[in-house]
Amino acid sequence: MHIDIELDPSIGERLFAVAEQQGQSASALIAQALQAWLAERSAWPAAVANFEGIPDAPRFEALRDAMPAPTDDPLA
């Protein structure tokens, strides 16, 4: 996919300097940066990803058994 972007001249100069140092194109560096940014944005926050539950909390299934059955079918 082709996308045109406009950069501040100082950012463009730094981009091309780093691209030359690393032997890559500016487009490749931009693509890598966007991939990393998108991966970070779509990942669960560490607090959620590392959550191991609450040891003393009852399982949801156990609570469901104690619930009364519905009197009417809500989808009917």
C-alpha cells in the first residue's frame, strides 16, 4: 500500500540519517515503527495480561447454579 505523509524537515532529516546508518530505506523504518506502535496499542495492558485471578473468589459457574431460572424467555 502506498501512503504519502508530510514530515517536519528536522524529523525527515533524522529519519534519512538513521535509515542510511542502518542500511534501510526510510519507508522500511516507518513501517517498523508503525508495526511496533500498533502492536503496543492492541496489546492488553500489563495489569490485565498478568492478572491471575483472585484465589478466594468463587467461580462464576458456582454462582450461576444459585440463580433462579427465568420466568419468561427474553428472546421469545
